[in-house]
Amino acid sequence: MADKYQNSQYYSYMAKKNVRKIVIGIILLAAVLTSAKTVGPEEEGVVIMLGKYNRTVTPGLNFIVPFGIERMFKIPVQRQLKQEFGFRTADPGVRTRYAEEDYKDESLMLTGDLNLADVEWVVQYRIVDSYNYLFRVREAEDALHDMSEAAMRKIIGDRTVNEVLTLGRQEVATEVEILLQKLCDEYENGIRIDQVVLQDVNPPETVKPAFNEVNEARQERETFINRAQADYNRIIPRARGEAREMIQQAEGYAMARVNRAEGQAARFTALFDEYVNAPEVTKTRLYYEILERILPEINHKVIIDENSTNVLPLLNLDGKGITIGRENDPNENQ
């Protein structure tokens, strides 16, 4: 009986000893598992001790106080993040599908001219201050979502539906980005806005046919305006060129007439001066000059003696219609 009692005590002692070892091993394993933390290359770790900020660690293997005394939050500070509004991307990297049915409350907005527009957009951002991101604003992601929606509704509310649907889309995105970054700076949430992209802007489904008709009419109007502008650009410069050419021709003609008149006046003055100095010589020279100008234009010429009384045609000597003759002297016939 004594041996059995001793054996039972021995086994009990060994069991207790093994249990201690197992418990100690579990405790050590839990300590290792809860103290060793790996921070990725695009992240940084924010360590909190008993709910209070303690330190920020860099990428790599790091250790914290185990058993929940210290906790680590991994913040992707080097990664570009995004939030989607009016839709959600399903199965990213495999096949992009858009789930839009449950997010109409986000995208349906009232424009400045009291029309409705279905606006879908994406906000791309980065976390630049992990401390502010965790401690300045509660639930920073949700707060950013609400700020983005408020900024978009404000900017859309200052625009007409035509601006939102057509030419003003890029301006809307830029103003939303500026306003959203201003809000982030005011809230000190540690977020920097990289870009705001308007994914799709459409009228609501119930009024889309009417909007399509308006767009078609607007496109036809633009087509007619472009055609008229093309005709204007083709006709007006040509008309201006023709008018300029006519003006230049008229100016040239006027200058030629004036110069010719001045030349003739100067020639007449010179002839008059010569006539005053030598009247007979000047008259004879003018007579010869007139004959030189007139005779080549006459086909048939008759040259007679100015003292004769009858015309006597003689032989055509040169064969060019020139007849040389003289009038008979009455004394000669006697």
C-alpha cells in the first residue's frame, strides 16, 4: 500500500510539473506571437501602450510589449488609396464589375439650375501623417467619405446641369480636389488628396431620353455654327482681298491719271514757252509731229500741190495706197 501511495504522489508531481512546463510554454509562445510584429515596406507601425501613443516604427521586424500591453496599427503611408462614390468595384484584379444599384443615394445630386445629375467619382489619396490619421479624427476613412460627398455636392450645386455633363467636368473635379484638401487640412486627418476623377456623369434614367434629345439638338446647333463659321472664314477674307485689290487698282489708276495730267500740263507749259520764243519754228515742229502721228494710221493717202485747182491722180509708186500727184497749172495748159 505504501508503494502505491508513493507512486501516485510521484505521478501527481510529474503531472503538475509537466502542466507547469506546458503553461509556461504556452505563455512564452503567446508572448512571442503577440510581441513580434512585421511592418511591410509600404507601411509604418504606430505603437500604443495602454491606449496612449508611444512610438512609430519603421518597416521590418519589430517587437512590442506582449499580452496587449502595447498594440500596433499598421498604416499604409506609401500606398495610394481610393474611395469610390456611386459605385463599387467588385473582384478587382480579376474582372472589373461595377455594383451601382445600392449607391444611388451617393451619386444623385441637385445642380445649380435645379436639375438632377447622377455623378460617380473616385477620390485617390495617401496617408502622410499616421499619428494625425489615427488620433486627430475618429474613423478617418468614414470622415473622408463624408467630406468628399459634401464637397462634391457643394461644387455640383454651383454648376448648371449642362456644365456638369459636358465641358465643366474637369473644372468640377479640380475644384472638388482643392476643397477636399482644404477640409483635410482643417481637420488635420493626415491625408493628402492626390486626385479626384469624375468616373461617369449622366442624367437620371427617367429623364435620360429628354437629355439625349437636347444633346442631339445642341450638336446640330454646333454643326450649323461650325459650317457658318467655315463659310465666313472662306468668303469674308476673299471679299476683303478683292476689295483691297480694287482699292489698290483705283489708287493706281488715279495716280497714273494724275501723273499723266501733270506730265501733259508740264509738256504744254514747255511748248508754250518755246512758242513764245519762236512761234514759226514751234508751229512747224508741231505740224510735223501731228502728221507723223496721223499719217501711219491712214490707209490711202493723196498728196497734192496746195496751189493746184484740180486733183491729178498719178501712178501708185510705193504700192501701199500712197498716191503722189499735183494739181494742173492753168497757165501750163495754155
